[in-house]
Amino acid sequence: MGMNKNTVLAWATFIMIVVGLVLIGMGAFRYDDVAGWGFAAVGIGFFAIAWVFNALKGRV
């Protein structure tokens, strides 16, 4: 079983969602100062990139 482009994009989407959730969780529960907002913003950015990867499946 080989990995084609769609499989690679699916795994990348899954990993980006997991990392985004971890970053948002760190921003919400670990850091109580301004750094928490930064971690949450980067986590939302990871969600946006994962959304783009998901939209590219089947088109590349």
C-alpha cells in the first residue's frame, strides 16, 4: 500500500488539526498572560492551513 498525494494531504490535515488543538489548549490552560492569546492565534492559523489542505484533496 503506497501513499498517494491524497493520503499525504489527509495525514497532513490530521496532524495540523492535532497540533492546532494542542496550541489552543496551551493558550487556554497553560499560559494566563498575553502569550496565551498568541498560542491560540497560531492554533487557529493551523486550523486554517488544515482547511486548505483538506480542500486540496482530489485537486492536486
